[in-house]
Amino acid sequence: MGAPVVIGVGNEYRHDDGFGVAVVAELAFRAAHDDRLAGVRLRVNDGEPTRMLDAWSGAGLAVVVDVAPGQDGQIGRWQEVTLPDGLRPDPAAASGHGIGLNATIALAQALDCMPQRLVVLVTFGGCFQVGAGLSAPVAAAIDPVADRICTLVTGS
């Protein structure tokens, strides 16, 4: 299978929805200083299913980073969901986007274009209005999520 891919889903002009974009930017910065990340493909996606399928096509490992609406005590917390064949995450916990990751996974399965392994890292956000900049709790999750992705894609 092909090189690992990390897909940051979101819109950086809708506050916390820009989390996936921010994580990919952090990984791009790290890749400039860490040769272990040299073969990792980094992509940004707005959540549109066919672009998502194109981004993870041929990947041995695809890591999707997204944000979902959370309650006050959840903001900035994140969770990891690994998706073996046939397992789908709860839609509320997998994406903050209209179509959702479940529909994208179903389409990928129907078209036989799932990555070998799919890991979804979801952070809970609270501010999705128009404007730039992440809320402080969501911004604080960038480094730990990026650290986890580095472990996933490099095995160390």
C-alpha cells in the first residue's frame, strides 16, 4: 500500500472548524525538521466526500483530523476512533460537517476505495461562527493530536 496520508478536515474561517487545517500546518512544520515524516502526504479537505476519497486513495494508513460540536466540558478534548472494515463511528462524534464521515465511508466501501487502515481523530469545538482563530481549548489540542499522528504514521 501507499504512503500514509493525514487529512485535516475543516474551514479555517469558521473558528474551531479550522482545527484539522491547523493540525496539518503543524505537521508540515514538523516535517521540515523531522525526516521520519518525509513520506507522509498532508492534505486539507472541506469534508466533501469525493475529495476525501481522492485524498486517501491508495493509502496504507489514512488519518482524518476533524472537529465536532461539543458541550462545555468537552471543548478541546479529543478522541481516537480506528475503523476496521464494517465499523463506523457515531456520526455526532465523527464530524461537524453536513454530509459526515459515515456517508463518506459508505461511499468508499461501495467503490472499494477504503484505505487499508483509517484512524479518525476528533476534537470537540464550541465556536463555529464566521471568523478566524481557534478557541483556546481547541488550540491547546493541536500539539497532542499532532504528537499522536506522528506516532501513528512513523510507528514511534
